[in-house]
Amino acid sequence: MTPDTLISVQNLWRYYDNLCAVKDLSFEVQRGQILGFLGPNGAGKTTTMQILTGTLAPSLGQITVAGYDLLDHPKEAKQALGYLPEQPPLYRDMQVEEYLKFCARIHNVPRSAITAAVHRVVEQCGLNDVTQRLIGNLSKGYQQRVGIAQAIIHNPPIVILDEPTIGLDPNQIREIRDLIRNLGNEHSVILSTHILPEVQAVCNQVQIINQGQIVLNDTIEGLFAQIQTTHLQTGFHRPPAKEQLLQIPGVEAVEYLDGTHFRIQHAADNNPAEAIVEKSVTGRWGLYELIPEKRTLEQIFVELTCQEEIEEPADESVQLMSKGMD
């Protein structure tokens, strides 16, 4: 574990009676990372988030947060965390500024620093125009902003956000994503979400969990490399023979699709598109379509998570069972 490792999870397991929701999970979160934590319903995401934030005990495993063991030094570890659950912990009958001051106190922000801390998160989260309004009268988007503000009021090095854009309109989603990107400049962020474009838009690290196990852990650049494909779809008015296409440098295989269309597989480092155009001109093949195929993040997600899913227990079951395992 390096000095820049803010969260370290080693061999994490979580059982609910005979149901194993998290299976031997190990990963790290580095300083400055925005980690997209993806998975289908019942994959173990929420259970993992609850364990990381100390609201649910693991059955087995070790979690270190900002250098503190979460089980041995829970207060110190939790002080390094900011958490926005899927349902923001808001008091709807409080004004925004009043609520944020209350959150600063319960996060042990020194009394002399509370006003400055509230001013900082109000600016950071774009709440200047609503500080004196009741939280219950705010739009869903502003309530999410207030939820994020309470998570960072004590300026923790790690922020965990569970489905922060659920139920928002497109404009609100764009604003919250911009806010999360800005958080990544000062904090490490774990973003648990079902929304695949959100990961592409915000995160620099991607982790996919399925049936309690990590099935992908890669940088966003590495994921984009997987999305790139090595196939071209072509259409010809006067199609050549497959053998003629196979003679073009870089072409590894040719699949006949219909009377005028072919699917061409090529080497990753040798795209034959230009050579196909040249051959089509000299051979008068009448090329009218040349389309590189692209895999999407959704395709990768489906490929990795198409196995039978397990169901996570409801919140009430989580609370009851965790009491028996603490």
C-alpha cells in the first residue's frame, strides 16, 4: 500500500445467513481518483458501500481508510470519509445554512471554523441562492447538492456517492456531474452508479462488480481501449470476391453479410481502411459504405454481468442481520 492509497480493501466477505453478497473483494482507491463502481441490481454494490462507510460490519476481511483500520479505529477512519447515500440524509424542515452548520458540528468541525466551512461548501456546491430556504422546498437537484455539501463539510479526503444523479432531469444531471469532477481535484471519490454514460463522463477509474466479485478493474483509458474494435463493415455496389479482400494488407478475416456487405476483421495495429478505399477505386468495386464497428461500455457491462444475479437483502434485513454479526 502506497502513501497515496486512501482506501484499501483486502479479502472482503459479507454473508447474510447462507447468502454470500460479497466474495473475497480486494481493491484500492488512490488519492485523486474518481472511481466508478458499477454493477447490476443485487451485485453487491450497496453492501460494499455500507461496509466501506462503517454502517455494516464485514463477515471477513480488512478495510483501511486513510491509514486507519476501519474496525480497530472506526472514529478516525470515518472522520476521513464523506458519504452521500442514495437517499440523502436531509432534514426537510431546516434551512440550508442551518442544516450545514448542524452537519459541521456533528463532523467535529471546530466552532471557530464552522462559518468558513459552510461558506466553502455553499460556494463549491452552488448553493448561494438557497442558503435561507427550507430544504423541503428545494428541487431534487438542489437537495442533491445539499446532500453532497454535507458529505464534504468536514473536508474529508474520501467522498463516497451512492447514485447521486438518480431522479434528476438532464440539466441537473449535468450540473451534478460537473460538481463531482471538481470534487476529484481535491478528494478521492467513489461513485456508485447504474448509469454507464456517467462513468464515461466523470470517472478516471472503473470497477465492475457482479455476484459480489470484481469482474473488471481498469482505468478509463484502458476501458476505452477495450471499446475500440478491430472490425469494419463495408458496402460495395460491385462487391469483390472474399479472396480479393483477404489479399489487402491488415485484413485477417472476411465475413459475408449479404449481397453487397462484408464484415472485415483486421489487426489492431494495422487498419486497412485506406487500402480498401484505394483497392475499391482501382478495382471499380463501388465502395459506398465503410464503417468502423465500436463496442460500447454497455456491451462490455452486459458481457461481464450477464450471469444469473443474486438479490441483495432489503435495508431492514441488512440492519437485523448485521446486528447478529457485529
